[in-house]
Amino acid sequence: MMVRRILLLAAAAVSAMAVVVAPASAAGACSVDWGSLPKAADGAASGNLTNIRSGRQECYDRLVFDLSGENSGYFVQYVDEVQEEGSGRPVALRGEGKLQVVVRAPAYDSNGNPTYTFADRAELVNVTGYDTFRQVAWAGSFEGQTTVGLGVRARLPFRVFTLPGRVVVDVAHQW
């Protein structure tokens, strides 16, 4: 009886330690070293913007720009206010942080026909329930580049990279 009681207490202690350790190791898995300074890559578009989509990951929210060509340059930075291409009018965005995302690919073909269309310029993709993203809004496509405003919860670290036919923007959930 006494041995059984000792085994039960030992099992309970091990279980309690696992509960305490698990969140700390999960938080460590989400550490990032991306920073929040502007990120850029040279490159002219070899195609057009065809779609914008988003996704939720364990440690970050992701915005993907799909292109008809292989490569594209980009410039992404935090700004006080995202402005529309051409007119300079402010783009209203929810969130404490505002990322201006410029992809060097037009959203129109050589005849001026749209290659990317949307139902609502203020809500390009639905980011309801995301940890970091608050809003994705259209800021225009002009002179071979497309600009989107990305409203985020706060000024958080982000990274930008390209894959064949894509520009990817990840914004971390925390520092």
C-alpha cells in the first residue's frame, strides 16, 4: 500500500513537471531573429500578380503574392501610413503596425487588363481570427508594381522571401 502511494505521488510529480516545462519549450520554438527594419530585393517582374492569399502558422501569419512569372523584386517596410499608388491617398488600416508591401509585378497585363481582381479593396483576404494580421487592403498597381497595406497587431518582426512564382511575407506573433 505504501509503495503504491509513493508511485502515485511520483507519477503526479512527473506529470506536473511536464505541464510546467511544455509551454516554455513551445515558446522557445517560436523565437525569431527577423527584425522589423525594411526588407528589399532587386528584381523586375517576369510576370503579373494573379492572387493574394494568407495563412496562419504556429509562430507567424503569412501573406503570399502569387505571380504568373518566376521572379519579382519587393520592398516591405513599416510606415506611419500606407498610401495609394499614383494618388498618394491614405489607405485606412486596422492595427497598431502598418506594413507597406510593394511587389514589383503589375496586377494588369500589357493591354491593361486586370490579372488580379478582388471583391473588396479594404479586405483583400479574410484574416479574421489571425494572431497578428488585422487587415489586408489594396493600395494600387501602377507603373509595373503593386502595393498592398498590411495592418498588424503591433510592430512585430517580419521576413520576406521569394519562391518560384511567389513573394512571401511572414509576420511573427511575438518578439
